[in-house]
Amino acid sequence: MNRQKVEVDTQQLGPPWWPRWMAFAEFAAQISGGTVEAAGNIFRRITEHSAFEDAVNEDFWMPCSAWPVDPLQKRIGATMGDDILVSSGS
């Protein structure tokens, strides 16, 4: 598991499906006047605010399928996968 962002564009349809879906969701937010930059900017905003001290930034990778070996991550991944299927109408 290399945990690297998969870059795709919205000019075509095809695999990889999950990164492509996320690219279309980002595009939809942008054309609606929204932004998806909050996660990328929140640590900077917190450290610049005087009310916070010793802030720590950590990456957390959320599984969206039941592939992990760790039992907790496997359960989270299975639940996320179910949620994705239900919300997509599959």
C-alpha cells in the first residue's frame, strides 16, 4: 500500500473508478462555487491562530473496502464500501 494520490482528469470515463469519482466530485464543488481545500489548509490556519498551541498534523488514510488485514480497519473499510454502494444506488 503506497498511499499516493492518484491524479486523474474529468475529460474521460474509465478506471481507476474511485479517484475518477473523487475528481468529478471536486469538479462539481468547484463549478458550484465551493472548495475542497479545507483539509489541505486547516493545519496552516490552526497554527496561525493564537488560540492553538503545539498543533500536530497527521495523515489518516480511510479504507473504503474490506481489504485491510487489521480487524478494525477491515470493519471500517467494509462499512465505507457499503455506504458507497448504498449512496450510489447500486
